Amino acid sequence: MFRTKRWLESTTHIELNFDAYEWASECTVNCLGTDKNGKDNKQTFDLKGQIYSTKSVLFVENKAYTSVGTQAKDYLDFLAIAYSATAAEIARTQDPRWEFMWVTTFPFAQKQWPKLTKRSQIKKALDEDTTGLLGGQPIDDDVLDLVSNRIWLLVLSKRQHDLTLTPKELSMIESKLNRKGKA
């Protein structure tokens, strides 16, 4: 997870201040419905931060696989969580403009790859959901459209870490780019 954090931050477009180990409450979202004990349905992502250009909150789910494993199912769960959390926040206040990123070390569902971030895939995830992430609510087409435009899917191989800026290099670059809005 921390290699993914470092790599994403080295793009100079993202800052990830929170991780689920030290800041679980910051990485946790409320979803529609309740859990099996009747409590708020909460889900936790691995990392949380911001995309500078859009000032959007970014939730990152990191998967370190060496083979396909259960990724296709886990990814559908991720999509259902993204939809449910967004729908719950819209119902509670307004559109949070959250973005959601799935970062994996091993590709999966390769024949479906071009469709994995599409609206139809999120709907499939919700239709197949057995965890109650809809909370009995109907699927909202407008929320499907919002979420489908806010899903990121990346494959990060070990070799890409060889191309990552060091913290010192990153600091030098960030001061010149001023993406954070600090002079």
C-alpha cells in the first residue's frame, strides 16, 4: 500500500494523507442501509487523499496480487461500495465529488478490461451485490453516471517503482509546479 502511495504522489497530481492503518476513520465511508447488526453500513478504503486539479477527495483501494485470484469479485464489491457511499452522501447532504481508484499489481478480467469502469459494470456490481450496499434503495441512474466518471483503474507493476521520484526529487519538483497552491 505504501509503495502505491509513494508512486501516486510522485505523479505530483495526488496527495494521500490518510491510510487505513493509522487513520481508519478518515478512510471510512458511510454506505446506504445498515449492516447485519442494524448499525450504519461503513466501508473502509486503504488510502484517502486529494486530486489537486479537481480538488476532489480520492479513495484508493490497493490490491497486491501475484495472480488473478478473487480480484474480479473484489472489484465488483469496490464498485458497489463507491456507488453506495456516493448515493448515501448525496442523500445526506450533496454530491461529495469523491473519486475512487483501484490499484492492482496484477491485471484481471482482461477480456472485460475496456468496460470495467463503465456504468454497466457498476450496475452489474449492484445487481450482484449480496452485502446490502443498496440498503433497499433503487439504483439511481444519475448516481450511476456520476460514479462511472469517477472510477480509476490502474495496474502498478513492481518495475514502475524504479521510475518513481525520490522524496527529495518530489519536493524539488512540487515547489516548481505549485500544484498544491502554495507558493
